[in-house]
Amino acid sequence: MALDAAQPGFTTTVAALRLRSWKLGAGQAMEVIDQFSEADFTHIVDDRGDVHVSSRDGRFYLGYFPIGRPGGADEDWVTGEGWVISVTGTANVPGYRMAFGTDTPAEIVAGAVARILSTSRPL
């Protein structure tokens, strides 16, 4: 980045900033949901239109909440959650949980899901 130390403040050029275009917008949820086969996963669409996917063994869960995950007034931490992914741990290794906002591009969530699914193995 070009910096002119003789002038007060910070100066640069547009070229030095290397401006980019970034993927924005929720996209198509089916890019995520289509990764789950009927043979290995259970799919439920509830009365709100939220989608719940779980592995047959119950250790993997994905929730898709197009208008945000429901919660009570004292649970404001759920505000804006559009996707929730969790994997239950074992007696020796803890599981994990991740959440993405309602405006997170489905392509980004699909990439995370694809990576998680690639690490699963039948016992």
C-alpha cells in the first residue's frame, strides 16, 4: 500500500486497496439440503417452514431457519441464526456446534457441510 508519511492522516490508492467483489445474499438453501441422502439422513420440515436434517444415528444435526431461529425473549442469542450445524461428541472427545446468519450465502454453508460430511465414516 502506498503511504505518504509527509502528509497528515492516511492516504492510499484504489489500486493499492485491491478492491474485490464478495458473495453476498442468502442464495438457494437447496445447495445445502441436497447434500443429504434420504438413506442416511432424516428430513423434517416443520410448521414454520424450518428444515431439520439429522443423521440416522442422531449425532449430526443441521437446522435451516429462513427467518431466524425461534427463541424466547431471554434467548436473544438466537436472533439472526439461519443455519445451525452440530455434531455430538463421544465420551472421550467433545462435539461441536456452528451457526451462520440468515444472510450467509448458502454456498458458504454448503462448503462447510461438504467438508463435515467428507470426514464422517461408517462404524
